[in-house]
Amino acid sequence: MKKMSIAERLGTVSYVNQGKSEAKPHILVDTDICNHTCPHKATTYVCPANCYTIDEAGKVHFQFEDCIECGTCMYACDQNAVTWHYPDPESGRGVKWNFG
Ligand code: SF4
Ligand code: SF4
């Protein structure tokens, strides 16, 4: 079997309620902290799904839709900016693991 890249592996992830526009975020990020007091912006380096990004102006943005629930940002943020809950499959998204 061909070895898959990280990007290819991420492409195999599917979600409960995929396409449901009113899905509630399971992670809330206080981007005021990111943009005003965070000295390292660690989550923009460690999130495997690229949910945390920095724009050309140096501002941090967060989107939960591609999250694969790895939990890394919960530990990487030492600035109390991240509030993390497992998604409610009814109202949130929630990863559907295709390969176990
Ligand atoms: S480490 Fe925390 S405060 Fe810093 S950018 Fe990431 S989420 Fe924001
Ligand atoms: S839980 Fe993992 S994939 Fe989801 S936003 Fe945090 S670091 Fe990214």
C-alpha cells in the first residue's frame, strides 16, 4: 500500500453533519489574546489541520471546521485563549474515523 502524505491523510477525514452551516464550534479561541499578548503564537505552528493561521498583517485567525480533534492546541496554548470541548454529534461537527 502506498504511503500517504499528511495532506492525503487529512483528505480522508469526514465529519458528522458535514456541510451543516449551523454546526457549533467545539473550540473557542479568544483571538484578542492571540493578537495582543501572545508572545509565540504556538498553535499556528503545531495544528496539523492548519486551523490556526496568521495573515499578512500578522493577525491570528481560527476556524474549527477542519479540526481533527487531536487536542494539540489545548496543550500548546499556555495563554488561556483556547476553550476546548468534544463536539456534540448533534449540534457540532465531530470527526468520523474512516480507518478505525
Ligand atoms: S498559543 Fe494561544 S494565545 Fe497564542 S496564538 Fe495560539 S491560541 Fe492564540
Ligand atoms: S484539536 Fe488539533 S486539529 Fe483541532 S484545532 Fe486543535 S490542534 Fe488543530
